[in-house]
Amino acid sequence: MTGRRSGVRRLASWMLALVALGFVAWVIPFRDRCWDPAAPKSTRVAVSYEPAGCVLHLRSGDVSIGAAQCARLRCEPGLETTLARTRVGVLAALLALYGLGTLAWAGRWKALLGFADVDLGVLRVWRITIEAQAGGVVLPGGIGGDALRIASVMGRGSEGVGAPAAIAVASVLLDRAIGLSVIAAVAATLGMASRSASVRVAAAPLEVALAAIPLGVATGLVLLRSTSRFARGRPRWLDGGVGRAIAPVLAYVRDPRAPRAIAKAVALSVVVAVVQFVVIRGLVYAVGGAPSDEKWVYVGTAMAFIVGAVPALPGGWGTADATYVFFFGLAGIAPSAALAVCLLFRLFWYLSGVVGAILYMTRGRASTQEVQVGAIGKT
């Protein structure tokens, strides 16, 4: 029965992701869509450009027109044109900023591991985090990366340092929960600060929902700590499926040093969130987007991060793209620019995953060579 339910959930996740991908493919034009200013906009057609003019891709067949006629057309940029016009210098600066943000992310996880006698420096934690990100790229919701991080500090590999299982699992779960909570809180704050009066009523429910996420997480941690303080033995409600999932967190918050570690992680998470929002807003600028309502950029980014954490397709393909297109559209950003932002941000993530994979393979070779040298020395 459990296997059947798991299969149904997996099928539902794939169906949702495929529907989202279909929505994105339907909304986003790859080529520019152009129309004659004297004709209705509904007559727009896909256009590709040539040195002598351009080609109209009509249903009846391709039609070539001269440069003068092509210049008179009014066009909506497609994904191809949007990416071609991207400001490369800005893109490089944002990539560097994104890389610095991964150090703050590693610092957040190190803070959560801080009182478990886990002897890992920031750079070593960063390397584990980046290596694990390679697994998160190919598995839904980043769950593969989380498993690799847990294994790395529990002593199940060459990197293992023998951290207690409860601490290792709880640190990763809290790292995710704190990260998404702070993202939601920062988005709600930026949204309320930048919203316009014309959309105040429409925006308020989403901002309230985002603000409720960190409040709910904080309330849950307080309740877990209260339960662990006053309950005798193991509470019965931990015997269920949900209870088993949060049991490591319960064991974590029992430690008197946990609140300080969580507070440090929250502070570092604010840095991570600010970096991510600056990168996203910078990408909007880099692709030529000019939002008419800034609020939806921040709210939409937070919603995309939350949706991307749901284990549907690897990297949030489909669902995250559709979220960016929908919410950035409310900000007045063209669908092609919204998708370009999503793809470029995902490219940053993949590049860090590639770096992690290279570091992992390099470390693996170094460990093998050390073992071989040690064996030769013994002989």
C-alpha cells in the first residue's frame, strides 16, 4: 500500500511538472513575435532575421521581406533575442556575487553544526555543500544533496567526522527550513515596502502568507523545545510518520546550545537571502527587464524558491519556470525575460554544481592515491 501511494504521489508530481512545462512552452516565444503597427496585435507571427531583412514564419509558409519592411514591424522579443541582448559584464558580476553567497550558506550550516563537536572549518563545510549541490542538481527538490551532506558529517565517507545522526539530520532539515523561512520573510518585507497602492489589496494575501511561513517555523521550534523540556520520555505522537521525520529536530532542540546556533543560522540566512534577491533583481536588469511593480519580483522569487523545493522534477524544472513567468508577468516583465532570468539563475546553480562535482572527483583521486601510498609504505 505504501509503495502504491508513493507511486501515485510521484506520478502526480510529474504530471504537475509537465503541465507547468507545457504552460511555459505555450506562453514563451523562442523567436521574436512581430506584427504590423497598422494591423491588430493578434496578427503577430514568429520572425527570424537575415542580413537582407527578415523571414515571417506564417502558417501558410515562410515569407521573406526586405530590411525596410522589417524595420517597420513592432516586435515582442523572444527568448533567443532576450538572451542574446543580456549584459555579459553584469552577468559576470552577479555570478561572482552568487559564489560569495554560497560561503554564507556554508556558514549557516556550520553554525547549526557548531555545538556538535564537528571539527570542520568554513571552507571545508563550503566544499561539502558545493559537492552536495551537484547531487541536488540531478535529483528532485535537492534531496540528493541533503543526503550527501548528512553522510559527509556522519562518518560514511572519506569526509566523515562522526557527527551524531540526530545532529547531522536535524542540521540539514533546519538549514532548509530556516533558509526558506528567511527568504519568505525578506520577500514579504520587500514586497510591503515597494508595493503600489493600486495593487495593495491584491498583494496583501500573498505577503501575509509569506510572512506566516517564518512565524510558523519559529512557533514549531518553540513548541518542540517546550515538548522536549516538559515531556517525560518519548512522546507518543513521535511514533507516527511525521513524528519520525521531525524526531531528529526534537533531539536537536533539547540541547541548551541549540537556540544560539539557530540564531546564528538565521542571521547568516538573512545574508544569503539578500544575496539571492540582489542576484535575481540584477538578472532582471541584465536581460533588459523593466518591472512596473517591483513587489512582484520579490514575491515571485520567493514563490519560485518555495515551489522549487518541492520534489517534482530535478531543479524545479517546469514548476519554478512557470512561477517566474506568472509572477514576473504581474510585475510587467515580458514572459521571455522572466524565463531568461529563471534559466540564468539555474545556470548559476548548475555551474556551482559542476564545481562541486570537480572538487568531489579531485578529492576522490587524492584519497585513492593516499591509500595506495600508505599500502606501499606498509609493504
